[in-house]
Amino acid sequence: MIDQSYAHARQRDERDELRSFRAEFYVKDDMIYLDGNSLGLLSKRAETSTLSVLESWKHHGIDGWTEGEHPWFYLSEQLGTQTAPLIGARPEEVVVTGSTTVNLHQLVATFYQPKGNKTKILADELAFPTDLYALQSQLRLQGYDPEEHLVLAQSRDGQTLNEEDLISEMTEDIALIVLPSVLYRSGQILDIKRLTAEARAREIPIGFDLCHSIGVFPHHLHDWGVDFAFWCNYKYLNAGPGGAGGLYVNQDHFGRTPGLSGWFGSRKDKQFDMEAEMTPAEDAGAYQLGTPHILSAAPLIGSLELFAEAGMERLRKKSLELTRYLMDLIDIKLKGMGFTIANPREDQWRGGHVYVEHVEAARICQALKAEGVIPDFRAPQGIRLAPVPLYNTFTDIWQAVDRLQRIMETETYKKYENKRGVVA
Ligand SMILES: *Cc1c(COP(=O)(O)O)cnc(C)c1O
């Protein structure tokens, strides 16, 4: 049985070797922010790097492309280099560009090469909708009916995927596999290494959506032989709303022609030759399209410094401790109140958030917000709670569960309508 006292939470905060990072963020005293898996908070470093980029624009005008603290012409590649350690990639295998959805389109346009009766794409029924929409439209562009050619591995329990099931779907007619590293609702981790080995043994290219794992745990994409990956930077990486996304392409594929081309995919020394024939970059840079969204990439410069300083191993350790503590307190203090923890409980299979279900989830989330606790509601009855190791504390967790307990005991959630907002 764990120590349920507030004093215990305080002690754990005092012992926390990452505690100094909280001061790097704009965290409001009267708010317990547990939504870092939807939109991470602003750090002072991200603010500084963004202001620095604005400063370059102010002072250098067009010359900001090659001058100033972070010359814009090289920023996407520089950020790729800075991101690489988080995912276990070579620096040249990563570039910051586009968004999750755009990068997925690009990578499917490149790696989906139907031939003979190998025409299908394998994904899963629990995938984030935008991923499915992108896959469906890519199939249609190639003249295939998504009804028949998009194979969705089914979940046995509606929350998680069974890896045996995924592997058994890797049949001869599959031309491409796209899966999440962590499921966005249940927080289940898929075994990237194992699934990649199985896909490779069948010569099926495989790519992963890392939106819920980048910045959560260390990856070894290069060593695991993952063909490609893509992600957004505004969740655990705290790069701001709509911040530029990222992609990884294994160096085995360097030299391949990207499915979608644009001039910023050119070799950097050739781009301004303005030739009608494109000379693509020899690395992941080739997958860029047009002029990079510099202002949307700028916060990531500062944000990634914090990850380098904190270290992914230490961040993962604290994240697991926070989510374990949260589950333990929910089990004890909210017992018999109708909550079900629906994420995998084992450290090995649990991502960065805790996922609980309750029939009154919509109103409970509104009541939590009114109490200064920011959760993430997922219709119809899901509540995601993401304690972020860079800025959340053990006392945050204690207080969040304490307030939740009070909301349930006093039934204050009944003041609200059981309905979701436009963004939820
Ligand atoms: C957040 C998220 C997205 C969002 O894609 P955008 O193109 O950034 O809007 C896609 N996939 C997953 C799994 C996500 O969690």
C-alpha cells in the first residue's frame, strides 16, 4: 500500500532530480496542467528562441535566411539533428517540417508502391482519425478502394491492440504498414522493435506515428531498422500550437525519390540554381516541400535544449513514477466511484499518460477544469491525464486526485451538462 499523505508527495518532489526544470516553464500556480499530451506548455527557452528568430527578421530582413542566431535556411536540418537523439536516429535521418498529417502523406506517397497483388495498407482500427483519412486518400489517389485495401487490425477489447493480431495481418497482399508507437487513447505502447523485425522479415516497409511517444521514452529507430516515422512537436515536445512537425527516414532509403517534391527538398547547395530538374537532398531533407514555417519551428529550438539537458532516460523514469503514483492514488482514493483505469498498467507497455473511463467523463472534466485541473476529455467517456516530467510534480498528482475525489463526493460535476466542447 502506498503512502497516501500529502507529505509523501512533498518528499518525492524534494527528492526529484528533475525538479529544477519546472521553473523553466510558464506554469500557473493555481493550475494543475495535465494536458501536455495535447498541447505542451510554453517554456522560457522556447520563448527565447522564438524571440530570437523574430529578432533576426527585425534586423536582417531577407538576410535572416543565412544570418542571425539561427539562420532559417538550415533550421529544419538543424532541428532534425537536435531531435535525432530523442528517437535514436542518425542526424541526417531527421528533418523538422510539415505536420503529422502532411508528413504521413509524404511518406505514404513515397513508401506505398503497390505491385501485382501486393496492394494493401495495414493500419489499425484505433488509429488517430487523421492517419486513417490520409491513408484512405492515398489509396484513392492510386485508384484503390479504401474499403478493400485499407486493412484495419481489430482490437479485442476496444482499447488496446494485440501484437500477435498485428503480425498475423502482415500477409502477402500488404504493401505498407503504418502504426502508432503509443495509442493516443489507451496509451498502450506497441513494441516497435518486434513489429519492425516482423515487417522486415516479410519485406513490408513499416512506419510509425510517434505523436504520443516522442519526448516520452527513448527510441532506437535506426537500430531497430524502422523505415520511416513522423510526429508532431506540440505535444510532449512543447513547441507550441501548430508547431512544425518532424519526420525520419532510415538511411537505407536515401536516394529514393520522394513521392511529393518541392524545392526545399533540394540539395542545399543546388536549390538556388533554380533548375527545372530537381536535385534532391541525399538525406531526410529531401522530404521537405516548400519554404519552412520558421516561426512555427522556432519554439522547438529552445524546447529541445531542455530535453538534451534533462536526458530522455531520466525523463522516462520520472514519467513512469508520476503515472504509477497517479494510478495508485486513483485506485485507493476513487475506489467505488465508477472509474476504470483503461491504459496498460505495466511500465513496459504504458506511455506517458493515464487513461481513465467514467460514464460521466464529460461533466467530470468540466468540473475538474473549474477546480483548476486541466484534463483531456475524449468522447464518449475517456479522461486522459498526462503528468509531464519536465513540469509536473508529485504534489500536482496528489492535488488533482484530491480535487477529483471531492468533485465525486460532493457531486459538483452534476452542475454541468454531459456534453463535449468543440475542441475535445
Ligand atoms: C496529435 C496527433 C495527430 C495530429 O496530427 P496533426 O497533423 O498535427 O494535426 C496525428 N496522429 C496522432 C496519433 C496524434 O496523436
